[in-house]
Amino acid sequence: MGRLYTVDGKQLQQQYKDHLSDYQSWDQKAHAQDRMLFEDNIGSSLSIDETALSNGELYTIITNKAAKGGKKAIVAMLKGTQAEQIMTVLERIPLRKRHKVKEVTMDMAANMIKAIRRCFVNASRVIDRFHVQKLAYDAVQEARIKYRWQALYQENQAIETARKNKQSYQPEVFANGEIH
């Protein structure tokens, strides 16, 4: 039977970071806590969204849709979500590269719209599927609630009328068996 060896994960991580990787000579090391920009990853179709990674801190992430979440997907990642912060980072990308962007998928946040409008002037802004579906769902819910309150009001009026006329209230029964 062979010997079992244990590896100290933290020590291995530190050795990789300090000796095996290019981390010490990484050109973005000095500002990586606040922003990272990989302008060579830019493509004609981008996505922009915010996320909370830890401790409630918000980050903005811009990705190249063609990479489908794989290698070279991240174009930029920055701490914060304010339009000015986003624009400051995206404007570091040469204008000729930014002009090649034709579409940016996003939510409807005003800060994102402002940043994309200013930094990617040739790009169409496309609202992501999730937010379109949410808008439709919310509109249907609002209408459903409105009509339900109207139906309850009408039913209460009919009950009150029946009571005044000393009659028993008989709800309307629809063909599908539902009662109104």
C-alpha cells in the first residue's frame, strides 16, 4: 500500500500565487481590487449586469456574449455600479474597439443605459429576457389584482342588494363551474 500525503491547501495556493503563476507581474495587480479590464476580449455583442459578490458590495460585469461564459468572456469587472465609474473604466478601451460593439444586453437600470449609450455609441441596447418576462408578469399580476378587486366589489354589492330585498344571494356560475 502506498503512502498518503496531505497537502496544505493554503500553502499550495500561496506558492502558486507567488511562484508558479504570473500574478506578481500581472499588469492589473495594482488596481484589481477596484477594476479589471480585458479590452482584447471585447466583441460585437456584450452583456452588462451588476452582482453582489460578498458583504453586499456591488460589482459591474461586462462580458463578451460570443465567449458563452468560457475563456475570454470577461471584458471588464469593476467595484460599484454608478454610471461614472462604469464609463471611466470602459473609456479606457480604445474608441475604435468600442465602435465595433453592435449590441449590449442589459437590464433597465438608468446607470447602465447611460454608460452604454456614452461608451458604445454604435450599439443597440437590448433588454435581457429575464427583465422583459418580469415586466410582463408584473403587468399581468397588476391587471389580475385590479379585476379581482372589481369582482369582489361587484359581488359585495350584489350580496348587499339581495340582503336589502330579503333574498338569498345566488352567485353566477360559469360554464366551466367557476363561481362569480
